[in-house]
Amino acid sequence: MPREPIPLVREGGFLEAEKMFILSYEGKISEKKYFEDFRNSELFNDSGLIEVISLKRPTNRGSDPISVKKLLQEAKKEYRFKDTDEFWLIIDRDDWEEIHNHSFDNLVADCKKENNFFLAMSNPCFEIWLVLHLKDINEFNEEEKRRIMANERISNSKNYIDTVLSEIQGRGYNKRPKPEIFLPLTKTAIDRVKALDDENQDYPKQLGTHIFKLIEKLMIYE
């Protein structure tokens, strides 16, 4: 039986899918475009069993991760999600520290109380995942790593890591990652981020990202 419509998520999802990945991210542009491009690519293992949808936040509700998780909990209780469905919060460390001023460890503990809530935090932000497609972190010197980690604001629309991406891809980065540049290098990015990752940590405390944990579930391996 097809699933009931879910007002919290955008229209167009295949609600009959056997398994659903419900994604929620703070970024308004980069993450949304990246995951839409990924889902439309040959990398996505869409055999009719997996569907990726993004959370649509009502205008009168908060966009910080605590508020987003509450929205996911409400949707989970009200609609016919299955036990196999997964809810992913895609979060940036720098926004968490500078904007939300919440304890990330508390959010980790809260998500662990439920079997199907997952976190994919990027340190300092989602763009580090894109950087790793094009360059190994160890190719940066220590001062460059420090500046990437600090990710200071350069202008009203750009942070330091945006200028790094612009330089290494040889063109300006406008928060809209081009699929033809990044998607062919997905496996390379996974290998690079795994080399940085500490399996004993719930989130990367140094440069890195847990986006790869979600991507590995979504992609085709030949």
C-alpha cells in the first residue's frame, strides 16, 4: 500500500519506496543541490528500494538542528515511516558553534536514543567534503589547515573555505557544486575522508566530515 503523503517533506518523493532516507540540512543551497544532483546521477543505487527526500521546514519553525530533529520526530510519529527508514541530520560545525551555540554532544546523545536517527557533521562545514574530492588534506600546509578549520568569513557571501574551493577547482565557487566536477571523484573523496576519520568519535573533531557514511549507503559500488 502506498504511504500517506507527508506534509513535512517536499513533493515529488516516491512514498511507495521500501526504504527512505529523510535528509535535513541547514544549508539552503549547496547541500540541496549536491544531493539532488547525486540522486539524479548514475552513482545513486535507486533500484526502486531507496528514496532520498529533504525536509521542508515550515516558516514558523526553527532551522537549528534541535528544532529540525523535533520536526523529524513529529513526522516519524504521525506518518507511516518504516523501521528501516533512516533520518539524517546534516550539520556544519562552524554554524553549530557560532550561530546555534548548543552542545553538539547533547544532540549526539539524543540521536543515539533512537535506532534510526543519524548525524553527518562536517568540520568546519559541508564544503570540506567537496574539497576532499579535489585535494588531499595532507597536501595543505599547517597554516592552510588552520585557516580552513577556522573558516573565517571573507565577505557577506563567502568564507575562507569557499576561496580554497575556487582555487583548487580553477574557477569561482558559488555555493552550487557542479556535478560534473565532483561526482566522478566521489570514491576518491570517500577514501580521503576515511583516512582522516577516527572511528571512535561520533563526529569529526578535526578537519573532516561524516557525509561519507550517508553516501556509502546511497551509491552503487561496481
